Amino acid sequence: MIKIPKKLIWFGIIFFVAGMTAYYAGQDSVIPIESQQAVIEEPFQLPVRTKMVNCVINGSLPDPQCTPGAVFPNVTIEQICVQGYTKTVRAVSVSLKKKVYREYGVSYPPPFGSYEADHFIPLALGGNNDIANLFPEAAEPRPGFREKDLVESYLYEQICSGNMSLSFAQRAISTNWLDVYNNLSLYELERLKAKYKSWSHSAN
């Protein structure tokens, strides 16, 4: 029988206790979004739109009663990850844009580059063109629609690389996309800006 020195045993106990303490202390900390995604695989159920007037922007977020978000129910990752997919499904008429701006009390057309009629859940993540998924998003103060584009690009990359489920990405961006943005590293933000610098925005 091998005899283990007492000092080694005590060292092992201390190491174990310290490790468990650190583990439980970290349970209240923010978990990286990639680590959370595995727990959400079921189709994401969105709230129903219940308000059509006096909609109020909440910082960088839409009024949840006017713009809870909406998705194409049967869209798949295989579909959205095909280059050019969004062009095949984008369908927002000028009359619909005007209605969205009117509900939020924003004059239309707005000054160039100040707002865009944004898909709350982007087309690239399975969002659809229903008014429940549209709101006038401002560029300023930041984070605004340009920063939200970075979040959309990040989530799209994660989905199409197999690191994230579609339902998780839809939930993340429609619950509070700012949480995703604030958890992206400076390096990641700069990488996304460089990769998608050719994207252009127009007043909507």
C-alpha cells in the first residue's frame, strides 16, 4: 500500500476547497454568451404586440409593447447562412416605415444618417418584416444602430460557425442587445468594425 505524505493530503484538500469556493463565487458573475447558449435550444416564443400609439424609445431599445420582435417561424440556420439570404426576404415599404415612425412620434423622413427603420431581430437572425419587429433606431447617442449592427454581425458569425443556436441569438438580441455589446471585447469590436466597414447606412 502506497503511503501518501500528510502534507500532500492537506495540500490537496486546501486546493479543492479553494477551487470550489472560487467556482461558487463565480456563479453570480456574467457568463460569456457562448457558454450560455447550450441551455436554450427550443424555438423562441416572442410576446405579442399590444400597443400601436405613443410608443417610447427606451435609450437604445424599442418600446417592448410596440416592438416585441417577430421572426419567420420556420426559418433555419441553413437558410440564413446562405450569402444573400436577407435580400430575398427584405420587404419594408415606405408606407410601413412611415407608420413605424408615426407610432414612435419621430418625423419622417428623418435627417440623413440620424435614424434607420431597424429590424429589432435582424433578418440575418431570422427576423421578419412585420411592424412588431420594426422601430426607428437612432445613431446617437451611442450605442446606436451602428453598434447594434456589430452585435448582429457577431451573433450571425456565432450561429453560422455552429457555436450558437438560432433561438439563443434571437433571445439575446431581443431581450437586451446592449448586454451582448457590453460583453464584447475591444479587440472583437474592432475586428467586427474592420470586417464590416463597407456596410453603408441610409436614412429610413
